[in-house]
Amino acid sequence: MIRFNNVTKVYGNDTVALERVNLEINAGEFVFLVGASGSGKSTMVRLILKEMEPSAGSIYVNGTKLSSVPRRRIPRLRRDIGCVFQDFKLLPNKTAAENVAYAMEVTGQRRRTIRTKVPQILDLVGLSGKMGKYPEQLSGGEQQRVSIARAFVSQPPILVADEPTGNLDPNTSVGIMQLLHRINRIGTTVLVATHDREMVDVMRKRVVALEDGRIVRDKVRGAYADEV
Amino acid sequence: MRFNFWFFLVEALKNVRLNLLMSITAVTTTFICILVFGLGLLVSAHIQGVIGSVRQDVSVEAFMPNASSDQLDALAQKVRGWPEVAKVTEVSQEQAFAEFKDKFKDQPDLYRDLDQSVFPPSVQIQLKDPSEANDVAEKLKQEGFTEDNLSYPQQTIDRLNSVTSYVIWGLYGATLLFLIASVLLISNAIRLSIFARRKEIEVMKLVGASDSFVRTPFVFEGLLQGLVGAGLAAFAVVWINYLFVDWAHNDLPYVPISSDAVNAPFVLVVLVAVGVGIGVIGSFLSVTRFLRKI
Ligand SMILES: Nc1ncnc2c1ncn2[C@@H]1O[C@H](COP(=O)(O)OP(=O)(O)OP(=O)(O)O)[C@@H](O)[C@H]1O
Ligand SMILES: [Mg+2]
């Protein structure tokens, strides 16, 4: 589903963010990407979204080689990848429901579909009572649920999350992780970049650890740190 | 993908409401530019109108300073024989002065200190067809008349053109400058509103919006601003024209200014089209330039 082939990313002239990374994530997997700050997690996520090009190596998403996707086809690529960020990235002038609807509008879906689907998905993330609220009227956890609803409303085959619980308290984080877990259970490939040691340890999923831009560990049913 | 007109229109209207100040700036700019452009159109249309009506004039005047009435008779007699001529009238010094006094009877200051000797006697020739005025003037020159002693439409037109061409070029220049300024100001206003919303646009792109999907509400916004600004300006221009023609009829009765010189619906359509064009092009260019960068 996602494959990194000898990927190197150098920012500017000398900041090596990723070095010869090889990674294969299969359809339906749930993968944690862990590592210290600056180890290159966000860089991997941004490469998957084709926000930038790798300096060397190639990346495949959903069978497509990203370097062969022209600029004008990037929107279509991104519609296959739901994305969730630490800072939620909601549109401030739209309500919760409108934010979710926007992700459907960009794909040109029918109004009727949008009108039935949006309340369903917001209900699923536990926000049926807050559809008409603007992001600034919602708590961090609620905003993150909206952004997960938006990422998932078109049921993309892949969902990537960059520190989705980074701004949330532990209890709220559990709720968010459960949501991601449920999304994974219905067949979506999920990649979560995180610092959240506790969460990773509890979930017992595949864990890929980065250190200074290199993959140092890749373990099925792993933990945040090496087990002795 | 279906083009959802109402979705984009509603998005654009929301943008206008959120960036009200910016929208007012853009609308005002368009208004001023289109107003100047429209006034330029008006002035040149009226000049064309005056030239057109002078061209329809069928009279040629030949002035004969210090001529005796026998000399006047002789010329009148000769001219009567020309095939282009419909009617010939002799005007003596006294008649010329009397006509002048009659023409300006509202402004007696003009002639209070004048002596009738300033008015040369003349022969006034009415032609059958205005297009023959130049030929007749030419024949009179062969009879010994100089340009200064003749008055015929082409001469008036040439004199009018030499004065008005400066005015017209000045107006064209000003119009061009204002059009360039308005494109710049509008695209700048839109660039500012894009800059204020760059984070949002990045998010839109992240959730899979195509360039045209992001751009269309902005282009609608530019279109609406152009439409409102230019529409108001166009009506102002037509109204000013109405006031001007009315004033000219009352205060300049001898200048042939006619409301026919300006085709009001045409002016409205042209001005609104130019305004909408500026709004659409300005917004399209500035959003496209921004989208290339992300
Ligand atoms: N736009 C950029 N320009 C230059 N250097 C960058 C840029 N983005 C990231 N870096 C550098 O690349 C390295 C990896 O950054 P990255 O954001 O991928 O780390 P991360 O693992 O996501 O860290 P964190 O956990 O703090 O989010 C860091 O050394 C960082 O300083
Ligand atoms: Mg990061």
C-alpha cells in the first residue's frame, strides 16, 4: 500500500532528514511511526502526501509511483489518502459539518450524498450534537474528531496521521486512538506518527522506529522502546 | 466533475462577507477606474457627434472684407451658376452685425463695444449635398479667396480636431493608466485576501481540492466585485451624460451636442464588461500565481 525504496530526503544542502529508508506497509495494516523529535517522522508523512519530492529513491502509494504523478493529478492522489495533523488543520470559517462536507465537495459528490453522509460520520466520531459549531467553539479533542471525520468521510484506502494526539490530554487521546483503530478494522491502512509512548505500548501494533532519519527497528506487535 | 455553480457562488459571497473591507476597496477602485474610462468614452463620443453634425452642414461662407455691394453681387451671380449650389444669400456688414446681436442677445456685453466694421460682408452659399463642400471651397480659392476668408465644414472639423485630439489622447492616456492601475489594485486586493487565507488554501489542497476548485470562488469574488463597481460606475456615467446633454442644450445652444451621440445601452454593456473582465482576470492571475507556489 505504501512503499519507500531507498528514500533519502535532504533539506537545503546539509540537513539530512531521511537516509536510505526502506519500508513496506501492506493493505489493512496499522503502523506506528515513532522516534525522537527531529528523527524524520513528519518528513515521511509529507513525502507520502507529495507535499515535496524525495532527494533520492522512490515512493509508491496505492501502486502509483509518486514521482510519476504530475502536479495536476496530486489532488486525485490526496483523495485516496485521508490525513490528520497535530494542529487539526480545520477551515476556521466553516462549521464542523461544513468542514467534513468540504472534503466531499472537492470530489464533486452529490449534495444529497453529502447531506446524508456528513451527519452519519459526525455521529460515528461522537459529535452529532456539535455539527453547527465552528472550530474555535470546539475543544482540541473535538476538533481532532472533526478532522478524522473529514479524513475518513470519503473512505480512502489509506489514512495517515501526524501526531494526532500531540495536543490532547491522555484520556482524549485514548478516544482518538480508538477511533483510528476502528477505522483500521474496517480495512483502511493506517499510519500514525507519534511520540505517545503509552498509546503505542497499549495498542501493540506494528512499530517502526526512526532515529536520525534511519529506520532502526521494525516490529510487529511492538512497543515504543526496545523491550529488554 | 460537475460544476456546482451555487456552491461556488455561496463560497464567494461568504468570502466577500468575511473580507468586507477588502471587497469595498476593490469595488471602489473598480468604480473609479470605470468612471474615468466611461467619462473618456463620453467626451470622445460627443466630440465625434459634434464633428458628425458639422459634416452634415451644407453651408459655405465666403467673406469679402471691404468689398462693395457690387462686388458681392458679382460673386453671388457667378456662384449661382455652379451645379452644386442650391441657394446663395448676400450678407452685408449691417446684416452680419444684426445677426450677431440676435445670436447673443442674452449676452449684450459681447457686442456693446463692437463696431459693425469688424463684421465683413459675406456671401453665404447653401449646397445641395454636404459632401460637395470641399469642392466648392476649392473653387472659391481659385477665385482668389484665401483659407482665412472662407468658412466651410472641413475647415471647422480640422480646427476642432487639432484642439480635441490633445484632449482625446490625454483621455486615452488617463484611461489606460487607470485601467492598468485598477488591474493592479484589484489583483493586489485579492492577493492580500489570499495571503490572509493562505493556511486555509493549503488545507484545501491537502484534503484533495484541485487548483480550479480552490480558484473558482476567488474568481467569482472578483467577478462580483467587478460587476458591482463597474455597474455603479456605468450608471453614473449614463446619468452624468444625461445631465451634461441637458446642460448643453440650455447653456450652449449653438454647439450641436445631442443625446444621440452616446448610445447609453452600449456604454452600459461595454463598461460592465470591462469591469467584470478586470475582476475576473485580476483574481484569476493572483490565485494562480499563489497556487503555483504551494
Ligand atoms: N522545511 C524544512 N526545512 C529544513 N529542515 C527541515 C524542514 N522540515 C524539517 N526539517 C529538519 O528535518 C529533520 C526531520 O524533521 P521532521 O519534521 O521530519 O521531524 P519529526 O520526527 O517529525 O519531529 P517532531 O517529532 O518534532 O515532529 C529535522 O532535523 C528538522 O529540523
Ligand atoms: Mg513532526
